[in-house]
Amino acid sequence: MYVCFSNVNFINTMIIMKKIIYLVLLALITGLAAQAHEKTGEWNGCDRYDFTFKDRQATIVVPKKAAKGNPWIWRPAFFDAFPSVDKALLEKGFHIVYYDVTHLYGSPRAVSLGTEFYENMTDLYNLSEKVTLEGFSRGGLFVFNWAAQNTEKVACIYVDAPVCDVFSWPGRKNTALWNDLLKEWNLTDAGMEHFKGNPIDNLAPIAAAGIPIISVCGDSDQTVPYKENMDVVRSRYLAAGGPVEVILKKGCGHHPHSLDNPEPVVDFILRQQPEYEKYIHYNVRGSLQNSFRKFEKERQARVAFLGGSITEMDGWRNMIERQLQQRFPYTQFEWVEAGIGSTGTTPGSFRLQHDILSKGKVDLLFVEAAVNDDTNGFSALEQIRGMEGEVRHALESNPEMDIVMLHFIYDPFIPMIARRQMPDVILNHERVANHYLIPSINLCQEIGERMKNGEFTWDEFGGTHPKPFGHKFYAAAIGHLFDEMWKGVSPEGTIAAHDIPAKPLDAYSYYNGDFIALEKAHLNKGWKLVDNWHPNNKAGKRNGFVDVPMLEATRPGDRLTLDFRGKAIGIFCISGPSAGILEYSVDGAPFKELDTFTEWSHNLYIPWVYMLETELKDTDHKLVLRISKKKNPASQGTECQIRNFVVNGR
């Protein structure tokens, strides 16, 4: 076939011209649409436009600066009533949209009108194709029924004291409203015996789509009783595998709606937006079904948090505690909060038994240590031995325990993520997660990518120890993992043991880690047991490492011995301004030296686990420990304070 290249060029030119014409026409149409409604005033400092659509009242409030993706929240009833959530979202760049189908009771006509209105908003105003639906009271009828027929158009659902069953409200007792409902649905009272237009009967498609729901309700609502409405939705939605959270206001009736502090609802809505989800990185492995079933069926649960100062501080941990309580409002939770600043997986693996497992059977455990394992200079081998020590020990203590691994970010990781290089410590911890099929969340990658794309700065995030703004990203990602891994899980299933690999990654991992009581040591020269140790200086201190029993020695030659059984032995000490150099020997071997002064010891008694021997035979041994005559030039003395001996053996 003969091809004329001049004709090809002509065709390409025509295609380009058509695209240009299309874009110009689109811009004109959008401009005309924007001008179709004149500004009628302001709402909370932003331009407000009131108009009619299909002979029904509509309102759009335009944010001063729209968020990326043009997110919007849509009310079908009661505009401007209890608007704390709307106000907060407006400030964050959401369009606030109202279309009045208040008195249509979620009817087919209402759903049809709503779909036409939605198409108008997305086509002419370029609003997000995923809308957040907001239903107060009878607005719940429309929200649920419209969502059931338009699942692909919904980002999430927020309902407040929603009507979910017309037999509860308006019910036959409200004669005028009941007759109005019958007229709208074109039904007779007798025909209502087979009525299937209630939200409680149409949740399956919403649940199948995994649309997240959050609801705020008063437990004493006499107008739209919680037990007859949202509680039924929650039970059936969970049974169908859908994600739902409920905030129950004790002693509250139908009014007031919403919350004085809308933050929990706002945070929920923000994390469900399509633009938000682009940067979330998690690895789904194994299962979290056991904790889900434990929380929902048995309603007595223990959740533990093991990590460093990012876990210890108020932040993501508190947010997850609140989130779990919202997901399981009837469950009595016990929180085991075992974050200790400056500690990574090596100390974590040895304190796991004392700080967490001794409290009772744990149903869900969070572990994190990427930052401290890296900044404290632990080797790749130690990072694996420590993390495997935590995970394997936890699973062996309770094979039904669910575990989630987290990777946080700090300054040295930022340029690595920017050039798409994953920190080695995360890769090492991921080896453990892969081996034991533990789900993990790479928050380091998420935050690094968000900063690279200009969403916020490191200072705005809050740095290594985030501001509340930063912690919300950590909590939101965990929420997304819950949504994904609990999707489709029935509360009625069985709780089953996780498979534990027959062989560990490393035979010397610290999965038999534990403490040895200080009293087991034989104190020879100079060492003494201080019942309530407290330094007489202004150096910083960590909770749990001051005003507690300590073994202390201060002079060269001070000596102790310890008999133990296991594969490894070490000390959990504090390395402060006068930290000294130790000399130690196991089973008569030549003495080795250990300088306990760290780069942080100048002004901080930093908790530190020093492993003395890590590859011993699993049998009886004797440790000799003494203070050296040598001294670090930067140290003020030759001291050693030991809070615990650590042993890898049971």
C-alpha cells in the first residue's frame, strides 16, 4: 500500500486541531456553567451560590483554594445545620454542596434526581467523581439508597443520627409523615408489609464496594432510636464485610447533631479521598482476621504498642486507640503502651516479655523500630535478630496474635526516599515481615513522597517526632490497612493460629529474650544495688530508668559475676555523662572491652542494651563484669548503672 506522508501530516494536524477545539469548548462550557449562578452571599467567609436544579433548591459553597482533585461533600437535607464538619472541610479545600431531597424519603425519584444532580456537579463543575455523602437524620435514607445504586461514585459516607428504617421513623405513629412517605413511594399502607426500600435492607452493594462509613449517634435518641437504625446498619454492614466506625455520644438524644470537635469525622473523610490514597504504601500479608473477630465477638481485647519515642509520645498510638474504639464501640479494650524513647528492636526483643506479654494474652501488636535501629547504629544482623526476636517470641506466646509492622521516617531517610532508595533497615525488617507473613506499612516512603510532591514540608510535618498534623498520616495509613485486611471478613468466623515457620531466619535471633533479676548477680567489689536510683545532675532521663532499682558501680576494678543459661547475654543500662568502659568475660574467655559512652551521653541518661555475647551454646554460663581503668575522654567518669541483665534463653 502506498502511503503519502504529506497526507499523514495533514491528518495529524487535524487531530491536534480537533483536540484544541474540544478543550476550548470545554473551557467555555465550564466558564458558562460557573457564570450560570450568581453569587448570593458568603458562608463562613467563602462564596456561596444558591440556585435551583430540577425545581429543587441547591447550594454550592466554594473554598478559597480547592484541594487537589476538587473533593466535595454533599448534603441532601438540612443545609447549615450543625455544620462543624462542613466548616472544617471547607477550610481544607472541599466544596460544600447541598441538594434538597429532604422530604423524598430516599425514594426512587430522589435517587434519580440525585444522580442527575451528581452528573451536573461532576461534568460542569469538574468536582471529584468520588463524592463524600453526608446524611443527617432523614437524610440518611437518601444517602444509603443513593450509594447502593451508585457505589462507584462514592468516596465515603458520613451519617449523623441517620434514619435507616422507615418503620422506626417516621413510622405509622407519625400519621402525616407516614402518609407523605406512602405518597412519595406510591405505595399503600398494606403494601408496606413487603417494603424493601430501607437502607438496612440494601447494604450489600455498598459493603461489596468497600465504601467506608462513619456515624455519629446519641445512645439516648428517642426520635430516631440508635438501636433500631444505625446499630442495625453497623451489625449488618460488618457481617457483609464493610468498614464502619461509630462515635456514640453517651446520654445524647437526637439533638445536637455532630461533634463540638469534628476532628475524628474530618480525619476519617480526608483519608478516604482518592487523592489521599495515592501515596499510601502497605504490604498485605497473612491475616488480621483474628483481632477483628476477637474485637467484635468477644468484646474484650488487649492491644499492645512496642517501639521508641514516636510510639511513646501522644500521637498515632492515641489516634489508633480512638479509631479502634470507634470501629468496635462495644468492646472493652486494654491498651498496653510500651514505647520507650531511644529503644529499637534489640531492647524490644528482651523487654517484650516483661513490658507486654506479662500483662496477659495480646490480640493485636504494633511494632516499629526503623528509626532507632538505624540512628543507634545497629548492624543488619542485629536489626534482623532484634525484629525477629520480637515477632517470633510474640507469636510463640500466642499463635493467634495479629501483628502489624510500621516503618517511620527521620531526617537521613528523606534524601534516600527522594532518590527512590529504600533504607537498609526497612529492607531488613521487611525480611522478617515476609518470613512471618506480617502486614507492614511503609510510612517512611509515604511521607517522603508527599514532601517530594510539595504537599507539606518537613517542618510542617513536625520532624522525627511529628506534630499532631504529622501523626494523622501515620494513623490514617493504619486505618487504610484495617479497611483492606478486614474487608469481607465475617465476625462469625473462627479464630485460628497463625503458621509459625519451623526455622527462624537466624538461629541466634532473640526470640527467647527476657530479663534476669538484678538480685541474681553476685556483687563482689564495689557494685551495689540502689533501690531508688536518681542522679544528682540536670542530664535528661527516660521514664522507667529513673527512681527504679539499679546496679551501680563507679570505680575502676568494681566487679560482679552472673550465672545464666542461654545463647546470649547483655546488659540494659543507662549511658549518661559519666558512662565508663566495661571489661567482661564469659566462661573464662579473655576479657573484652565495651565503651558505654554514646554520642548522646553528654546530657542524657540514654537507655541502651549492650549485647556482650550473642552466639553461645544454649547451656549454662558465667559472666564476669568489671569497670575498666580506661576512660572515654568525653566521659566525666567511670560509672555503670544496670537496670536489667538480658538473656536469650528461657
